[in-house]
Amino acid sequence: MGDRDDAAALIARMGEAARLAAHDLALATAGRKRDALIAAADAIRDQGAAILVANEQDLAFGREKGLSGPMIDRLRLDETRLRAIEDSLRTVADQPDPVGEVVAEWDRPSGLHIRRVRTPIGVIGVIYESRPNVTADAGALALKSGNAVILRGGSESLHSSRAIHGCMVEGLRKARLPEAAIQLVDTRDRAAVSAMLQAQGLIDVIIPRGGKGLVGLVQREARVPVFAHLEGICHVYVDRDADPGKARRVLVNAKTRRTGICGAAECLLIDRAADPALRAALVGDLVAAGVEVRAEGELAALPGTVEAVPEDFGREFQDMIIAARLVDGVEGAIAHIRRFGSQHTESILTENDATADSFFAGLDSAILMRNASTQFADGGEFGMGAEIGIATGKMHARGPVGAEQLTSFKYLVTGDGAVRA
């Protein structure tokens, strides 16, 4: 039997097990789900050294594979990042359980009482690259929302994902929940990805988390619904009424804190009417921080810049590179972002309320910010504990996808012998 047949059989077995687990999870109490997540967090803490050893294997594989510096950074785990994974699990554990929440209720003249309540989606497939913490984030959020999940991490993070997945399974076991509730596709065979995308009737929704190539593949080949997570072509617009200190601080953070994440700023837009001294300071700060500023027009005359080419706009660099240009006020910024953005995250830096309102009203990105770094585009920073990704589509989930976004709903209708005339 060929690789494709083997992969299809594997995913079929995992999918059947996941559907059975999902039935059990739909009935699991909030307390047992919480117990599983707390036990998983304890396992992450206790097995930290082994997880880091596994991560070293992945880092070595990634270097041999020729991964870029930012991609290696996405792959790397250390004590601080392990603590963040542990803390995230505990945060999700302590959040209110979304399953069964009454979203709305009302009475009808017919005597019917109607409630709309949150319910699990069923089986979720998550396909992701590099970042091994997604193994814990996705597993935790799926469990919290009563869903079974099948995880397929990138080939470069296999050992780390395997170690973290073991901790998640330990949590399930201790809480007496089905181990098939969180499954890892434990192979580098890419045929497994295609098999997941074709698994109609077994997987209810696919969530891709990775670069443009991965998301494009998923959207082209998927036969099951997809929560799209497209490129993070994030813009920072500095308005004429920006506070210089805030603008300089926020911009550098938005670009340089972590360049490999989807919330990193990729394009700087400056109001043509802004003080020339502020323009120079903004660009100078980036250059001093080691950023290659690919500038257009008047900005290209500033020291340390590189002249931009048209292809630099609308590009996700995921590196210490940023495109920069002047625009004619907030209208010009909106027009640019509408043309080149990916509807992920945009930030306006201004003290003018009316200008900020125009920016918010004129754009339809999943996340819009004012006087804040785009690096805050993260479920943990939004108080969700974790996220599976930033959904940039317009159906069902948008923005950070947490436990609540992994639910659907059903209507519970009660009557007292009601009949329809």
C-alpha cells in the first residue's frame, strides 16, 4: 500500500477514535476538563528538562534543513517559554466553561421558550508549523470547548510536539477522560496533511496555523470547512497627531520584539503631514535596532534606508525588514491597507479621537489597535489564555481563536403542549 493509502488509513483510525472521544467530551463536566488541564500543566513543569532535550533535537534538524533565524526562534523552547506554556494551560483551565452557556433566550407568543446555547463543534484538525507550543494551546482550547482534536505539527517540531503531547495525554488520563481526545499525527509524512484535508465525516473543521504556503495548500485542497489564518501583513500608521514618544516606542516593539510571529509589523505608513523630525526619528530608531527599512519616496533619502521595490508592499517578511512609505493622512493609510493588507492586524498611532474613529470605521481587519503594538495580536494577551490562531476570514471565528470560538450553538425549545395553528 502506498504512502497516501497508509496516511488515509491512519487518519481514518484517528478520526474514528476522535469522534468517539468527542461524544464523551460533550458530556464531560467542567471540573473534569479543568482537572485534565491542571494535570497537563503539572506534567509540563515536571518534564521540562525532557521537553528541552527533545527541542534540541528539533533545533538541530531545523538548522540542517536551513530554517531562517526567525523560524528557528519560533521553534526554540527555553525555561521561560516552558513556563509560559504551563501558565497558559492553567489560565485556560480556570476560565469559565463555554459549553452549555446560554447565549440568548426569549419567549414566543406561541408559548415556546427558546434558548440558544453553546455546544462543541466535534472534531477539530489543527495543522501547524514550527511552534511546538501550539500542541499545548490547541489541545487545551479544544478540550476546554468539549472538542476532540487531531494535531499535525511541522516536521521540524516533531520531537518537541511529541513530548508536549505526552503531557497533555497524561492530563487526560489522570482526569479519566479519553486519551483520543487529543491526538498527535506522529509522522513527518506530508501525505497525512492531505488525508486530514479530505477527512469529511471525521473532521468537522480544519485550522491551519503557519505561513502563506501552508494556508494556501489547506484552502485549495480542504474538503472540510476551514478557519482561515492568512498572512500577518500588519501595518502601523503614524498620524500627524501622534505622540512622538509613544509612536517611537510602539513602532520599534511592533517590528522587533519577535519578527517571526504573525503580529509583527511588516509595513510602516507615515502621514505626509507629520513632522519631518518625527519621520526621521521613526526610521532612525528602526535602523539603529538593526531593521532593514525598505523605504519609498522621501523616506528613501533618510540615512540607512534601502530603496523599496513595489513587491515590498503587501509582503510578510517575518524578518528584521520593514517596508515604509508616506501616505496622505488617514484616508491614504486606509486605502493602502485595503489594497495591500491581509485583514490581520493594523495599528494607528494618534492622539486625535476623530482620526482614530475613521481608521477603525474604514478598515475591516480582524484586529484594529490604537496606540498599541501589533505584537499584542495574541489570544493570551486578549485574556483567552491561549489561541489556536488568528482567523482572518469573516465566517464564524475572527481574530484570536480561543475556547469560545471553538463552539457552535444549538437551540433548546420548551413548550407546554404547544401546537402550531
